[in-house]
Amino acid sequence: MSRFGKRDVTEILELLEKELDAVSRLEKVEKMKLRAKIRHQENWLLAFEDPKPGKVILKLEGRLSEIFRLYPSSFKEKVGELLEAKCSKLERSSPE
């Protein structure tokens, strides 16, 4: 069973945080709180067994719904592309 590595999870969370920085209608303190919520997803992502891009996006949206509402609709595609690359790398490296 494959799982994301620490580096993969860090890249996913950094993408979420960078997009949050682009949201201009939030105060600094609010952004800090939302970044903390994003970082709290690290252990969950590390423990996610046999990740598939669609499944991970759905779960992330559920866990971070108030944050995903702030992002532009095109951002979901960007996350999907990153997850697609990470999951295909996992599939290639996992022993069959």
C-alpha cells in the first residue's frame, strides 16, 4: 500500500498556502489561522493509504471547506495536476 512521502505532503501544503497568500480580501491574522489549519493536514495526508487524486481533493475540500471557498475555481485543477503527478510517481515506485 502506497502513501505520500514527507516531501510530497510538504509540496501539496505549500501550494495550498501560496494560493492563500494570493487571496487579498483577508486580514493577516485570519490568514495565519487558515495557514495553521492547512498545516494540520500534514499527518492526515501522510497517513492517507493508496491516494488517488480525486479522492484526496474531495477529502481536502471537506476538511478545508472554508479555505477552498476562498480560492478561484481554477485552483482545483492546479491541485489536481499536482496530485496526479504525485500519485503516478507513487504507483511507479510501489512494488507490485
